[in-house]
Amino acid sequence: MEMTLPILILAIPITMFLILGIGGVYMSKKMAGVLGILGMGVTMCIAYYVALTYFFSGDPAFIDAQGLRLQVPVFDWLWLAFTNALQVKLGFLLDPISAMMLIVITTISFMVHLYSWGYMEGEKGFQRFYAFLSLFSFSMLGLVVATNIFQMYIFWELVGVSSYLLIGFYYKLPSAVSASKKAFIVTRFADLGFLIGILILSFYCKTFDFIPITNDPTSVLASTGGATFMGASVLTWALVLIFVGGMGKSAMMPLHIWLPDAMEGPTPVSALIHAATMVVAGVYLVARMFPLYLIEEASLLFVTCVGAITAFYAAVVACCQIDIKRVLAFSTISQIAFMMVALGVARPELHDGFGYMASMFHLFTHAMFKALLFLGAGALIHAVHSNDYTAMGGLRKYMPITHWTFLIGCLAIAGIWPFSGFFSKDEMLAAMFANHWFWGAWMTMVAGLTAFYMFRLYYLIFWWEENPHYKEHKPHDAPWQMSLPLIILAAVSCVAGFIPFGEFVTWNRMPYHIHIELPVAATSLTVAILAIALATVMYRKKNPIPSRLKAAMPGLWQAAHRRFYWDEIYMFITHKIIFNIICKSIAWFDRHVIDATMDGFAKITQKTSFAIRGMQSGSIQTYIVWYFLGAVLLAGITWICIF
Amino acid sequence: MDQVGNIILYFVTALVIIVFSVMTVTSRKILRSATYLLFVLLATAVMYFQLGYQFLGAVQIAVYAGGIMVLFVFAILLTHRPNQDEQALTSHKRVLGITCSALGAILLLFALFTMPVCEGTTLCQALTDNNVDMNAIGTALLGTDKFQYLLPFEAVSVLLLACIIGGVVVARKR
Amino acid sequence: MFSNFLIWFVIVPVLMLIGLGLCRNSSMKAIRTVMVVGSTILLAMSLWLCVDFLAQRAAGAADEMLFTGSWMWYEPLNIHLAVGVDGISVLMLILSSVIVFAGTFASWKIDPLPKNFFLWFTLLSTGVFGFFISIDMFTMFMFYEVALIPMYLLIGVWGTGRKEYSAMKLTLMLMGGSAFLMLGLFGIYWHSSADPNSLTWNILEISNNAAIDPGWQNYLFCLTFVGFGVLGAMFPFHTWSPDGHACAPTAVSMLHAGVLMKLGGYGCFRIAIFLLPQAANELAWFFIILTGISIVYGAFSACVQTDLKYINAYSSVSHCGMVLFAILMLNTTAMTGAILQMLSHGLMTALFFALIGMIYGRTHTRDIRQMGGLMKIMPYLGVCYMIAGFASLGLPGLSGFVAEMTIFFGSFEHADTFHRVFVIAATCSIVITAVYILRVVGKLLLGPVQDEHHLKLTDATWFERVATITLIVCIAAIGCFPNWINETIQHSFTPIIEVINQAANSGAMASVM
Amino acid sequence: MELTMLWYLVPSVIMFICGVYGFITRHNLIAILLSLELMLNAADLNFVVFNRFLFPGAMEGMFFTLFSIGIAAAETAIAVAIVVNIYRAIGNTDINEIKKMRF
């Protein structure tokens, strides 16, 4: 493949960012929107071309005779050389997962660009919004095509910043400002782990490049010379720390707290960044380093545990949220945790490590249907001007397109055949059961919860009881710019499950034939249908069951509603302990001890001079006394010394 | 001059110096102090004569006793109202003064009495054939060789000139 | 003498001084003309120097220093006016001229006594340029003092707040540092050669002579490192920095944080490390502790400040701590990082202070609690402030990231626990930096407008835009294309690393025997 | 009984000590000046005595005294002028009253 096309994939968004960012104030909104959409559309076309060429051309540069898909660094430019060995390069690595991610990112990004034209119409800073979207697309694309872990870190930071800028888009709202700050700082904290992980890894590997590291993980292990730290090998530490970076971006427990707040950003942003693309970066990171994780099973176990706990926690919390975007946010957390678990349980000896494939498959399908759900939620918010389901209810008659697409999204995420979520979730559950029955059972339960809360949400929005406010302000379906992406994504969600994903993306890049595991599929389908049925009973029509349940378990409901007080705990640690105790005491120490010491030297000097100033009284008689006594003393001393 | 006469003269002048020195610094009437100082200066001039420095003695009388004392008296009269005595000494000051002077006196006298050189030459030996004649003084004062003092002489005269001008300037009424 | 290119870096400021002296007090136009022409010439000269330097290197000039020249100044003590540059000094000269250029525009409307302000300002830059071109320790020290003294008047007369106190504190503390430094330099001079008749101040000659007696090296290292460290805001000698910066006028803060603090780092490695390598090896641990504390401590202190300039000053303590920290790691990568960090910190702090000055000039307060939502009122300044903030917290594509990463990766080459612990502590600062930068950005620029009066304020004027754009372009250039700078610097470390390795080996030999 | 140098030095010492005492204790500026003259005179006497007894052939001591007297005259003239001026300014010549220029 020529180099020019892949370069364009990165160059167009960043150019758009610069044009819209610097020149945005001088152009009309329409022009900015058209430019942004056009840029992203072209990028999407090129990305499709590149990815499809990679998968389907059969070019020996991409696939060898055995069907092994190759990792192709299309270009790799030296950016910064720390030492002769440790060189940071900026490049474009084409392999199955990066090609898959190219498709996902550009598709969703284009949909969101299009959707925003309708959604953001009339907002101040429309140009700025498109500039930031372009910046984000650039960073995310750069992240997935990274040829080395340091490039990934660079773009990792850049997506963090674009996320910060977009969450804080409504910068006049204090809640948006604090949410953006929180998102950035929490992910920054996680990135610290990532950075230290890279430091350790690169110290032993003497390289940042993925290809040598992942293709020959045993030599990496050998280079550490069996060094251990606190009982675990340094490689495990490095991998766990790198995963901590992933936990931050992917909102795993206990670093999940920023994601629900990030919903303060405009809804298209939530769909793009906080549902479909950026938050799966953690999964992508683990997938990218997967061969290395495989040789340190402890680190994979860590991934699995974190994922399993997070999945359950987020699912429970999602059941008790009022804000529809928060429900979707927790559902995102839960689904990403699903992918993490699937990665964590994947082993080469278990069906060729198809957990990995399932995880990537779910990443793909989830991106589509979650973006759909978020965009649908955006359409709802656009219609009723509120984020809470209490302001909705019975909307199905007013907004048919939104209703149907949203339903498709819910069915997909609940894992109902034949929607895309069913296939990927089935594969993941099968992989979990294959590893250990516990993971399978646990995650099946989470899948059931998922179906329950999604349909709770669905019913509360579209059924339940018609909201009286509609009389004054009749909600209606969104304009075509917003509806079109919904329809496209819904269509994709319907059919994406039938893609033979295993042919393209597997951990060892060899094709793998997917087959439905009937017992697992039957179980999960049954659980999902039962959960949906329960939700139907509880929420289809207005009835007192939910409030009675709530009254029966007030503590639990309150705890789940308040997200089990994680925010309060963090607030306590950061505000009370770090800010009030550590920072304030250090600042106090600086002013009152260190600075006071320095001032003290000055004061001592001043005091001393003040004290002996009296001797310079200007009284000549005093002088002569001192002079004379001094002379006598000197003479006396001389006298004594001589004789 | 015979020895006895010398000794008598010495004792008289020494006594005058000691007594009037003490009275100069203790008298509370300033004009009297000045007068006592005049006596001390005159006695010193006598001592110069006795030591064979007639010219110096004459200068002492003319400049010190004649010039400086007159200045002092003028100054006293200019700055004093009648019957204005100096106030009594505070005990603090007196103690300080006595301590200092006593310490100094002990040290100096102790030094004098233990120095053998002080007991060396007698006055008679010293005076023999060593009269300073005016010729020598004149030559020394206006010569430029070694041990000749034209430069300091001129310097002093310039100083005096400056002093005259300075005195006028400082004391001028504004 | 005048055929040497470097000497013009001192002559041009002196000519500027004369030109300013000829201007009438009231004629702002003439004063500005002199300043703009002079600083532009300096900028052009430094860029040309860089191009010429790289060309000579490419042509195979292998000397340690290029453009060298030496003229006897005071024979009995063998003091020369000796000049010469390597890659590091070239970059430092560029940094200085960029900041002098930006500083001129940032103090476009200085009041009162514009002529005198620019006279002192130019004198200060004379010192700075002289310091970076010197390779004779004595003239280096002299220029160092020339750069320090104008500070007192600049802060004392044109400052704000408790300016007399701060000016006095800053001057006295830095002078205290110079006292140590002077002792150290004299010590190096007296031990510079085995032959008492050929003692020398020339850095290159000293490094070529036999090594200084190790016992003495330890004392001299402490003296010189502390001496320069005071200027580099090393804990616990950093307290002049918050007060000094807070009270200084804009351009002075810029030049001081941007360049003067760099004299500390530059001196530390050009004299303390280069001439006393054995002591550097032996005593690095102690100063690593101090600078490590600086990094974290400065960052934590910055978190709770409410005055914009205090926040920045503490952040400078943290970032400059990083410079000294990296220098003490004694390997090429970390030292490269240190120089990058100097450049990066110089540019971004200058930008910060310029912006703070501009904001202060409009709102007349620096207390972040009394401001808010400025992004809406002055979007240009807000965006620039945000860029500076992102550079400070290490956003890729801006200079801070490159510098910090180079430092971390260089420092991580030491495999022992002691170094590891401190490197990890230092990496923690990137999180804390993010916290305080975002806190300020959130309070100052975002959110609702706090004060109704602020709504009437205007955005940047053209000269303010010139100042900020110059700095931003440099920051982005380093951040996007770091490698050429990296290469320019890296070769300059070869001799230093050599002497350090020799010293380490001889130290190891001694301990074995 | 012979008159040796000691005999001449003793009155000179006493004169000097009296001068010191007076200088320390007196309040009046002119009185202080008088004490100063005493000390100066004692020193002059010493020069002459040393000249006579130790170096009878030389004249340095004498000349020193001669110049000293001249300078004393100058000094007194200026001092008196200052005192008179002070008196004019503050109406007093008490040393304790003259504090304006201290510190």
C-alpha cells in the first residue's frame, strides 16, 4: 500500500482542527459544519478503503500463504530519540485490530459529525465544537494506528485532552467545568501508571515498538532476568501498571468516577468519546499488548477481576439512575468491563484464545449500538430539554424514529437474537465459561442485569405514562441530520452480528471460525428474556411496584443511586486529605518554616544591627570612653605579652 | 643653671601643671576653667624653656596662651549668659570618668616606672652642648632636605588659611 | 576581537543601552524603536548563530566549543574575556533572545519611567547573553552578577504589591548564593592546575588539566552547586521565587523565570558537574534528594495558592527542580532532557507570566477567587493561557511533554532503588501539575463570570499578540519537532559524560584499592 | 637627686589623664574643647621630652610640637566657630542637647 493514504487518514483531521481552530472565528457556522463533515467523510472513505484493502485484497503484503494476517508498519518516522535504542517513532501500523478500529472510529465519528450539525445548531462555539471533534478524531486514529507504545501514550494524552475540551464544551456551566477537570485528572492519574509501566517495560525491552515486543514476548521476559519486586515479576508490574492506564481511560473500578460526570458534555460527544471510541482504548491497549499479557497470567487475572467487579457494580448502579445519560454511561462501563473480562479469560489453549476475538467483536458491535443509544438519547434530550426520564414517558407516539431505533439498540445490548449484541456477547460468555464456570455465571448475571436496566430505561422513556408537559411543548422527531445517523446505526446493529468476525480479528491473527455455543446462547438468551419480561411487568404501565420496591429497600436504592458513594470517597480523599491536609500543610510549611527561616536570617541580622546600633550613639563622650578603654586594654595586653 | 635651681623650678612648674590641670576639668565655672588652662599652658611653656627649647616656649606662649586662649574666652563670652554654671555631674558620668582616667593613669604610670629608659639620661647631660639655635631652626623650617620641613610648614600655612576661611564661613550669620 | 561573532551578543545590548540613553525620557516611540530593533537583531543573530553552528558541525568541526575567542583582561590573575559556544549555549542564546523579544512587546506600555525600565531591562539581558557566551569562569561570574543586580531595581521600582520586601529578599538570597558561588569558583581557580604559575579560569583548559584533588572537589561541588542551585530555585533556597515573581513587573518575571533561572541550571552543569565530575558522582545522591523534594513540594504548594503568580512561581520551583534533578542523573538522555526542560520551562513560564501580566493589567487583580469566565471576555488570552497550561502539564505536541519524557526515560536508566524511587516521585508531579493547572484554568477562564466589571474588558492588543504568538510558536515547534534540538544538544554532552565516566571509574578503582 | 625623663613625664601623664576625665565628664562643648587642649598639650610635652632626653642632637620632636601647636590653633578656631554656630542655632552648648545628627 502506498504511504499517502494512511497519512491522509491522520492528516485530514488535524488539518481540519487547525483550520477550524484558528480560522473558525472568521467563518460561518454552516461553512464550519460542512468543512468538518466533509473532512471526516473523506477520512472515513479513505479509512474504509485502507481497512477493506487490508482485509480483502489478499495482497501478500497483508496476508501470507497460511492465512496469517501480517502487521504492516506503513510508515514509521523518527520523532524523538532518547538513546540510540530507545527511539520514539510516529508511524502507522496496519494490522487486524487497528484496521477494525479505523472503521469503527471513522464511522462513528462521521455519524457524530453529521448528527451534531442538527444537534448543535444554534449553539455558540459551533466551530469550536467541530474543531475539537476533529482533534479528537485525529488523536484517536493516531492512538489505534500507533506502531509503538510511546506513540500510543502520546495520542493517549491527546485523546484525554480532547475529551477534556469536549466535556467542558459548555464552559460557562460550573458542573461541566468540574466534570471535565475530574475526567482529565482521573485519567491523568491512571496515565501515571501507564507511564511508569512504559518506563519499566522499555527499560528491559530497550524498545518501544509493538512488533518486536509482541512477536517475541519470551525474550522480553528473558531480558528482565527474573527480576522481581514485592513478590511479583517486574514484567507483571509493568503490565499491571500499563493496564492501570487502560483502567483510567476505560473507566474501570475504582477509576470509573469520571465517566458518569463526563455526560455533562454535549450528547454527540458522549456518543463518540464516552461510549464508542475513547473509552475502549483500555481494551484496545490490552489487546495490543495481549501476547505479553499472556506470558504473565497474573496480570490477566488482574484484568479479569477488575473487569468482573466493575461490570457487576456498574450494572447495579445503572438500575437506579434517573438521568438517562448516566444510565447509558454506567451501561458503557459495564459493557467495557465485559470486554475486559473476555480478554482476561482468553487463553491460547481455550479454542485458540477466542475470548480475544469475542472481546474485539463486542468492541465493534458495542460501539455501534451504544453510539446509537446515545444519539437516540440526544434526540430525546433535544426534544424534551431534560436529561431525566421523569421528564419523559410515553414518547413512542411522538418520536417514532427515535423509538424504533432506540428499541433496536436496547435489544442489541440486551443480547437478543438476531441483533449484533447477541453474537458478540454469546462469544464472550462462551469464552468465560471455557475458562472457569464462575466467570461465565457471574457475567451471565451481569448480562441479565443489562437487559433489565436497558428495558427499564426504554419503558420509562417510551411507555410508562404520558408526561403532562407535552401539551405545552409537543416533542417531535429530530431533523434529518440527526435521524439519518440513527437509522444507519440501527441498521448496522441489526446486521453486524452476522459478520464473520473471527475470520479477520484473532489474537494470533489466524482466521477462526465462529460457531454459536448452543448451551451458552440458550442460557444467556433465556436470562435476557426473563429480565426483559421483568422490566416489562414493572415499567410498561405506570404502577406502584417500583416505588414499593424502592420503599422496601431504601438503603440499597439510595446507595446504588449515589453510586455506592464512590464520588464521596474520592471527594474525601482528594479534597479533605490531599488538598486540605497535604497541600495546605506543605504550603503552610513553605511560608512559615522555610520562608520564615530565610526571613529569620534577615531578622537576626536586623536585630543584631539594631542592638549594636546604640553604640553608634553619636555621643562623642561615649566614643571616647570606649576608645580609651580599648586603648588601655590593648596596651595592657601588649604589656602583659611583652613581659 | 645650677642643679638646685632646676629642681626647684621643676617642682614649681610641675605642681602648677598638676594642680591647674585638675582644676581645669573640675571647675564648674567655664571662664575659670579657661583661666586655669592658661596657667597650665604657661607652665608648660616654662618647662619648654627649662628643657632648652626657647623658641618653642615662645611659640607656646604666643600661640597657645595668646591666641587660642583668647579665642576660647571670646567663645565662652559669646555662648554664655552670665551666672550660667555648668550643671552638676551625674554620678554615672563621674564614675565613668574616674574609672577611665584611673585605669589609664595606672597603666601609664606603671609603664613609666617600670621603663628603665626613663631613668637613663639626666637633664644636665641632655642639655650639654645641645642648645637649639635659631639658625638651625630657620634652616630646618625652610629647607627641603631630609629632616627639613618646608612642605609641612607650607601645608600648615595653607591649613591655617583654610581655617580662616572656614571659620568665617561657618560662623557667618545667615 | 570584533571579528568574533559571539562578542556581538554583548555589544548589541550595550549599543541598545547607549541608544536608550540618547532617547528623551518622554519619547516612547524612540524607546520602543530602539528596543524592537535591538531585540530583533539579537533574535536574528541567535538564529543565524544556530544555523551557522549546525553548518559548522555538519562540516565536521569537532571542537568542543565553536566560535571560540579569548582576550586578556587582567593579567595578574589570568582573567580573560573568553567566549565559545556549544549546542547547549546556542539554544540558550536563542531562548534568551526570544524572551527578550517577547518581553519587549509584553512591556510595551510600561509605566512609569519607561526609559529607565528598558535601560535596566537591557542591562539584565546583557548579563544573560554574556553569561551564556562566556567560557571563562570569572567573566561568567561577572555577567551573572550583572544580570542579578538590575533585578533589584526592576522589582523595587516597577513591581506591584510588597515590592520592596520582595526585591530585597530576592536580591539578598541570590547574592547569598553568589557568595557561595564565588568561593567555589575561586577554589576551582586555585586548584585549576598543578603548576601554580599556570592557574586558569578557562573552563575548557581546566577540564583538560589533571583532575582537581577529590577532597577539594567535594567542597567546591557543594559550594558551586548550591550557589547556582539558589538561582535554580532548589529546595530549600527557593523562597525568593514566589515573592520575587509575584511582585516583579511582567517582562521581568518573564526574563527572570524564563532565562535567569536557567543560568542556575546551566551553571550547575557547565561548572559544577563538568569541572568537578568526581564530586558530582559522589554527592549527586544528596542533591537528588533536595531536587526531588523541590519537584513534588513545589507542585503541591502550587495547588493551594490563590495568586496567579504564586501558582506559577511554585510551578517554576517544581519544573526547575526537574532540571537540576535531571542534570544530577549524569547521563546523556537525562541531561538532554534537562536542557529541553530549561527551554520548555523558559518559554512556557515566560508565556504564563506575560499572560498573567496582561490579565492583571485588565482586571487589576491576580486572585483567582475574584475572577472567572474570562474565556468569554477575552478569548484570545484565554486560549493562550490554556495552551501555556497544557504545555506545563505536559501535553504532547507542546514542549513540556518532550522535556519531561526525556528526563524520565533518562533518569530511569539508573537501575538502583534509590534512583527509581525518586524518578517515580518525580513522575507523580505530572498528575499534581495537571491538578493545579486545571484548577486555575477552571477558576480563571471557565465557569460563570464572577465580576460584572470584567464584562467590559477587551481582548489582546496587537503587541500582546506578537509577544504571545512568538512564544507559542516556539513552544509548539519544540513540542512537534524535538529531534533536531535533541541532536543539537546531545553531542554537547559527549565531553561531559566522558569526564563523568572517567571519574566514576577512577572512583570505583579507588574504592577497590 | 637628678632630673631624669621620668620627672617630666609624670606631670604630662597627669595632665593627659585630666584631659581624658574632662572630656568624658564635661557637658559644655567649650569645656570639652579645653580638655582636648589639655591632652594635646600633654602629648606635645612628651614629644619635646623624648626629643631632649633620648635624641638630644635631633629636632624632630620639637618640630612636631611646633606644627602640632599650629594645627591646634587651626582646629580650635574651627571648633569655636562651630560651637558658636551651634549656639546660634539651638541656644545652648550642652552636648546632651545636640542630638539632631545622631543615627
